Amino acid sequence: MVNSLLLAGAAALAAAQVDIPEIPGITYGGYSYVNPSGQWIPPTTAYSKGEYKQVVMLSFDGMHQFDLMDYVAKYPNSTWATIILKNGIMYENARASEPSDSFPATTALFCGASPRVSGIWWDDVYDRALYPAGSNCTGPIGSEAAWDESNDLNSSLIDGGGALNPVYPHNYLRVNTVFEVGRANGLVTAYADKHLTYEFMNGPSGVGLSEIYTPEVASVANTIQAQLAWDDLHWSALRNWTKGNFANGTTNPDGPPSMYGANFQAITWAQTNAGYLDALGAQPNKSLEMALQYADARLGTFLGDLKAAGQLDSTLLLVGSKQGQGPINAANETFISDVHLTASVEAAGIKVAQTTADDGGIMWLVDQSQAQAAKANLLANTTLGVAYVLAGDEIQHAGFGSPWLDSRVPDLIIGAKVGYLWASSPRFEDHGGYLPQDLNVPLIAYNPYLEPANNSIFVSNRQVASTMVKALGLPLAQLDGYRIEGTPVLPGVFKWDN
Ligand SMILES: *[C@@H]1O[C@H](CO)[C@@H](O)[C@H](O)[C@H]1NC(C)=O
Ligand SMILES: *[C@@H]1O[C@H](CO)[C@@H](O)[C@H](O)[C@H]1NC(C)=O
Ligand SMILES: *[C@@H]1O[C@H](CO)[C@@H](O)[C@H](O)[C@H]1NC(C)=O
Ligand SMILES: *[C@@H]1O[C@H](CO)[C@@H](O)[C@H](O)[C@H]1NC(C)=O
Ligand SMILES: *[C@@H]1O[C@H](CO)[C@@H](O)[C@H](O)[C@H]1NC(C)=O
Ligand SMILES: *[C@@H]1O[C@H](CO)[C@@H](O)[C@H](O)[C@H]1NC(C)=O
Ligand SMILES: *[C@@H]1O[C@H](CO)[C@@H](O)[C@H](O)[C@H]1NC(C)=O
Ligand SMILES: *[C@@H]1O[C@H](CO)[C@@H](O)[C@H](O)[C@H]1NC(C)=O
Ligand SMILES: *[C@@H]1O[C@H](CO)[C@@H](O)[C@H](O)[C@H]1NC(C)=O
């Protein structure tokens, strides 16, 4: 099945009209459209003041920059090698967000903001200023805020039960999204991600996205075939959007989106469940190899879709990854359940409000003044694999904001030693931490008329947001991430920057 998809780049472009083939034996029936009520801004203006008419961001979650380099070396006829790099600007030193969990990683891409500014630290966090759900805002203040699939009405279903429990994730975000900027200027916007909670990309207005498509990945079987089939739902939605339809294929009277994006999960799933066969990640295990080849082939098909729609020349396509993963060297991995971080600190008589950790972690304490004592405990406990800890004021000094002044900033930021993983259950890899395995991601800006370049300057995934806004000629000052953090556009993309 997958082998038939190993289209060479040029062949993939020619195959533009071929429909996304079904993977036999797997059927999904449903989508979720989380459209919270709110002000509807009718899309009227076709923006043409920018250099591009469309901007698209695709994230192959989990992919490292070295995966891309290895892939193009191994498959010189791939889409990545023959199309994307041929007219793409490759950022060789692009960095994911810190922490590198999916929620702040997504926020970086589409808000241009870091956790200090966005208030988004992880998908499972703690806020000292919130009361727990169901408490009627009485009793002790401070609560967990979980923005993962546990928010769904039923995460065993592909539509997540059709809705979220009340209190929308977008209410939690402190800055606007690129989609809000686009929609406020009359553009059609669309986004696809893995859980219903990614409706937070609507931004605080709740209406930044004309359409969001979030089939629940947690409902999908733990096999590479099922994960590829889930990715295909996103590819299919992208194709339908490019054609000017809703994700479900029905004609959208407002036409195709000007600003859209999607993530893909098969690569990150395969890293988590199979990993690499060697210490350096040069040899992906079978399902990971399959996921990489599949992504390459589907990317070729998507370029064909853009071409068939007459949009390829006027689209700025950004391809990258919201975060990497680790450990890379499975032979040298130490798995320690994340409960041990809490247990160690509590054994020293320090009460923990919440710990969230994978290959790095964050911790909130009941009594914030005990942060240095908790740090000393974690560093002294050699079984845990803690490389370093930032505690209390050190967090602010490192640029993450103040745990004293901001109710969401954790009391401890915990760095793992290479090879250690503190997830909830054993796995090959996960993400969230601050190691090169998490942060060194691929990022390419592509358009058929771009001069190819390899740019070694350090850039942040946050710059994707500013670049998306500027590509369409929208005012950068309308993006909170740009205004507050000064997040620059990616170098080399725009003519007047050269
Ligand atoms: C790449 O394509 C060319 C031309 O079609 C072919 O001759 C060559 O064998 C291919 N290389 C690989 C590694 O597939
Ligand atoms: C919250 O208020 C409702 C309605 O007044 C009441 O039924 C419920 O028992 C209260 N819950 C708590 C935890 O106080
Ligand atoms: C969630 O959906 C699954 C699959 O249909 C079903 O078995 C389960 O009973 C549902 N759970 C709830 C709480 O409705
Ligand atoms: C497709 O999606 C659009 C937009 O959400 C909706 O209005 C329409 O009813 C859907 N069509 C079908 C056949 O479900
Ligand atoms: C996209 O549209 C086609 C019909 O053109 C439909 O078969 C397919 O299911 C749609 N994709 C999604 C994700 O709903
Ligand atoms: C390859 O992946 C399989 C799961 O798909 C796993 O059982 C196996 O241990 C992996 N091999 C190595 C050498 O990591
Ligand atoms: C395994 O990891 C430890 C530290 O986590 C390191 O000291 C050691 O060199 C590593 N061994 C190999 C073979 O990579
Ligand atoms: C180290 O951590 C383990 C696991 O949480 C805990 O059982 C142990 O008490 C800790 N040791 C010290 C010295 O804190
Ligand atoms: C950028 O690097 C890739 C991979 O090493 C190489 O294939 C490509 O030719 C380089 N592009 C330029 C413009 O130097």
C-alpha cells in the first residue's frame, strides 16, 4: 500500500487529480466542527497587498532537522529534495518553543508568542488564579487546567463526542492568533489539528477560524496504518480547502482560505512507538521510515493540488515541525515514570501542586517559597536524571516570566539529562523538554519563484506567525506576538527585506 505512494516529486505533481486513496479496512465517519458562537465577520476583502495570496503552514510533528537532511540524502528524487529544496529557503537552525510540548509549540507557530506572553505552557498545566471546575469558585484557589483529549466529551470517538466540556481553550490564550488577524481583515482561515482543544487557535475572540477540523487522534488505533489514515483525513481536508470547499467537500461560498494550516501525527507516533535503530537517528525503525515516506509523497500530492487550483505560484508554503522528540538513542534510554519527580520532592516534605513532564518538565508548588528546596532535592536525587533546574527568580532571569507575578508561570523548570524520559508510561520518545532533540526542527519557506537558499541563522518557530501575517500584506502590528515580543519575519522570504 505505502510503496505505491512513493511517488517521485515530479510524478506527485502530475498526480494532482488523484484522490487521496483510502487505506483498506479503516473507516472513519465524522468530523468535528467546533464553532463557538461569537461575532461572525463576513469575508469580503480578497487581500492583495502582500506578496502572496495564500499562506499555508504544515507541521510534521516530531520531525527533526536531521530527519530532513538524512531523507534528502537517501532519496534524491523525493518531493523534499526535488521540489521543496529546489525553490525553498531552508532554515538550518530553526528552533521549536521551550517547553516543546504541543500546546506552546502550536502557540509559537500561530501566535508568534512564547509562554511568558501567551500564558500557554503545556497542554496540562496549573493556574494559581483559577478555582477548580465544579468548586463554585469557593475553597482553595489554584487548579489544574488540562487542554488535552481529556476535555472531549468522549475521546474514544473520532469526533471527540462532538464537543468540549464548557470553558473553551481559546479563553485561556492571552494573545491573538494569525487566524484572528486574517479573519478580522475579512479573509477565510482554516486549521486542522489533533484534538478538539486545538480550537484555541480561534484565539480569545473565539472566531479566528472560519473552519477548524479536528478529528480526535486519541480515538485512533495504535497502528501505523491507522495513524497514516488519520493523517489522510488532514490531507483530504487540505485538498478540499484548496479547492474552495469546506473540509467535508461541500462548496464554501466564500471560496478557499487565504491562511490555513494542518499538522500530521504519523511521524511523531512512529517515533514514540518504534523510534530509531541507531544512536544518532540515521536509521528509522520500519514504521517511522514508512511515515517519513508517506509524508513526502503526500506533500507532493498537495503541491499538485495547489497547482491544479492555480494557486501554487501565489502561495507561500511553510513546512516544518512544531517540535522534535527524544531520546533518539533507544539503546541508552532510561524511562522513569513522571510521578517520581513529585514523589521525590514530596518525600522531602514539600507539597507539589502539579508536575507535568516528558523529556523535560515543569512543576508548581503549593508553597512557592519552597522552590529552592525543591530544586536542591531534585538535583540531589541522582536516580531521576535531572540535568538542571530553574527555580523561583531564576525562571524570570532566564526570560520565562515571574512565578511570583504571573499565576501560570511554574515554580520549577526541570531539564532532563540526554537519554532520560519521565513520561506516564514507557515509550521510545516523547517531547516537551528543552534538549536539541526537541528543539532542532526543520523549517522551509517554499514558493516556485523563491531563490533556493540554506540559511544558517538561528530562527524561532515563532517567526512563522509574523511571516504568515506579512505574506498576505496584513498589518504586523495587529499580531500580539509581534507587538509584545517583536517576533521578526523569517529572513529572506520577502523581496523588500533583501
Ligand atoms: C532518480 O530519478 C532518475 C531519473 O528518473 C533515475 O535515473 C534515478 O535512478 C533515480 N534515483 C533514485 C535514487 O531513485
Ligand atoms: C455549587 O452550586 C450549585 C448551585 O447552587 C450547588 O448545587 C452545588 O452543590 C455547589 N457545589 C459546590 C461544590 O459547592
Ligand atoms: C464513548 O464512546 C465509546 C465508543 O463508542 C463508548 O463505548 C463509550 O461508552 C462512550 N463513553 C461515554 C461516557 O459515553
Ligand atoms: C459541510 O460543512 C459545512 C460547513 O461546516 C456545513 O455547512 C455542511 O452542512 C456540511 N455538509 C455536509 C454534507 O455535512
Ligand atoms: C473531502 O471531500 C471529498 C468529496 O470531494 C470527501 O469524499 C471527503 O471525505 C472530504 N474530506 C473530509 C476530510 O471530509
Ligand atoms: C522497532 O519498532 C518496534 C515496534 O514497531 C519495536 O518493538 C522494536 O523494539 C524497535 N526496534 C528497535 C531496535 O528499536
Ligand atoms: C548513555 O547515556 C549516559 C548518560 O545518560 C552517557 O553517559 C553514556 O555515554 C551513554 N552511552 C552511550 C553508549 O551513548
Ligand atoms: C529520589 O526519588 C525517589 C523516587 O521518587 C524517591 O523514592 C526517593 O525518596 C528520592 N530520594 C531522595 C533522597 O529524595
Ligand atoms: C541546501 O542543503 C541541501 C542539503 O544539504 C542541498 O541539497 C542543497 O543543494 C542546498 N541548497 C543550496 C541552495 O545550497
